[in-house]
Amino acid sequence: MALAALLIAVLALPLSWPARGELAVVEHPVEAGRPLRLLVVGDWGRKGRYNQSRVAEQMGNVAEDMSVDLVVSTGDNFLDDGLASVDDGGSTSRSWMSTRRRAFRSHVLGNHDYRGDVLAQLDPALRNIDSRFICMRSFVVEAGIVDFFFVDTTPFQLKYWTDPGEDHYDWREVAPREAYIENLLKDLDVAMKRSRARWKVAVGHHTMRSVSAHGDTQELLQLLLPVLKEDSVDLYINGHDHCLEHISSRDSPIQYFTSGGGSKAWRGVFQPNADKLEFFYDGQGFMSLEVDGDLARAVFYDIDGQALHNWSLSKSNRQQVDQRPALLVSQE
Ligand SMILES: *[C@@H]1O[C@H](CO)[C@@H](O)[C@H](O)[C@H]1NC(C)=O
Ligand SMILES: *[C@@H]1O[C@H](CO)[C@@H](O)[C@H](O)[C@H]1NC(C)=O
């Protein structure tokens, strides 16, 4: 049944969505009363290297066990320099070989994706190679009790514009930065206010709160976070730092999850911030999320498929349950 619904959803995906002025909306029908289940991975596009294939293999196992509806990529889908062209997109299939189920997969762009031909990565022609691949700059996925807001965070980081060093960023259709961000924040605000879903989840590449190498992204704290707070977003999920993290906000109900452990990891950096660290793992892995009515449940897995951190939250009484120690940094 679920698989049939999924296939219909995949087949029904149009080749383009309305994109100007408003955020594109992708509907992902979920049977009423059934929980929504997904996996989240980031910073994974390394053609299997740096334990990526082991992450993919465990994602395949968990995806089958949980019958996941979708897989979310928090970006850096093609490292180190994005896609050179649409023809380069064959590497999407190779990277995902072990994620066996036909779950459809939503991607945001990471900073490394911006270092290639961004228009190639956004080209609907990639779905001829892999019909499950969805990548847009910013868009909404409506999946029953959860609305996902995918946010293009790379243009926020000022240093990519002012101090790119050796790197080239593909700002076609983005520049100038200020107008792009202003419109994006407005569109997000409208889409979030319009949302009737029980849960709102924002997904971006860059960290909001992170205790690892990149730390917090100041531009997102200043510009994006106020919109997420104003519109009662429950979770912000990102990649960028190559690790697994869960941090809870001290001044709002927002929970921050970093799932950026898709390939190269073990940076050996730990720098606390002002919010509450619930969990940090410096190695490879991924995250699952299950949302069932008022209850959300997230689990982080390592490359052996071991559950490292279980978190759940009941929205009705805001009761948060953690079942593992907060720090797992010693394994080097
Ligand atoms: C692969 O994972 C193992 C177990 O976590 C780790 O010891 C090893 O360093 C990892 N390899 C790389 C290249 O990160
Ligand atoms: C955490 O969740 C996983 C996956 O559902 C489960 O196998 C494991 O027993 C749970 N661990 C704890 C401590 O609850």
C-alpha cells in the first residue's frame, strides 16, 4: 500500500514547479493516520569514499526496517566542486546505490554544490537519470502532518561573496545577494504562515548552531532564525559540519539537528556555544526521523547501524526524552 502510494507520488512528479515569487510546492501524499518516516544525510557526495558506502549501506537497512517515505539530503551532494554538467549527474545514482527503497529524495544545495554548475544540479533532466532526485534552491514538501521548508543557505554566507579565495561560486540567478535573501525570507514567511501541518521542519545546508569545525552561522542566526521562531518551526536540520549533533534552543522550542556525517568526518573540533548540547558525534552516520501525530522521534546511527542517540518529543506536553549520554567525541 505504502509503496504503491510512493510510486504514484514519484510518477506524478511534474518536470517543473512554479518558481517565481513564491516557493515551489512538492506534494508528497501520505496515508492519513500513518506516521511519516524519513532519513537525513548530508555532505555525502564522494562516490563511496570516506565510509560513504558504509553509511549508504546502513541507510538502506534502516530504510527497509522503517519503510521510509523520503530521504532528505542536507547538501554537498557532489563534492568537492558540484556538478560540471548535467551529464555528470550519473554520479547521483552511483552514490545512492545502497539506498534500495524507492523513497523520493529531496536535496538542498551546499556550498560545494555552488562551486560547480548549479543550473546543472537544478536541471529537471537529472530525473531522467534518477527519477527520485529532487533538487531546487528553496521549496516546500508537503507530507501530511509535516511541512518541510527547504532553504537555500549558501547565499547567506557573506564570505563566499566577499572572500571566495581560490573558489568560484556560481551566483547565476542569485546575485545580488541582499535582494535574493530578502525575497527568500519573505517567501518562506508566507509559506510557513500558510502551512496547516502539525509539524514544521526547516532544512538547510549550513549550521544554525554547531559545536564542530564551522560553528554557528552568524548570518543565519541573524536573518533566518527570527523567521523560524516567528513561524513556530519545530526543527531545523542541516549538514555542513561533518558530524552528527543535536542542540536545543534555550529561548525557543526549536531543536537543531546536524546530519552531515555522510562521508569525510572526524575533524576533531569541539567548541561549545550558548545553546544546550544534547548530543555530538564527530564521526560518520545519518539520522532517522519519525513523526506520528504529536510525537516526533529522531535517532542517529553510525556506520555499523548502531543507534547512538534517541530523542523524542511530544508536542502536546513538550516532554523531551533523551536516552543516551550527550557526548561521544573520544573515538578517534
Ligand atoms: C570509517 O569508520 C571507522 C569507524 O567509525 C573509523 O574508525 C575510520 O576512521 C573511518 N574512516 C574514515 C576514512 O573516516
Ligand atoms: C534507540 O532506537 C533504536 C532504533 O529504533 C533502537 O533499536 C534502540 O533500542 C533504541 N535505544 C534506546 C536506548 O532506546
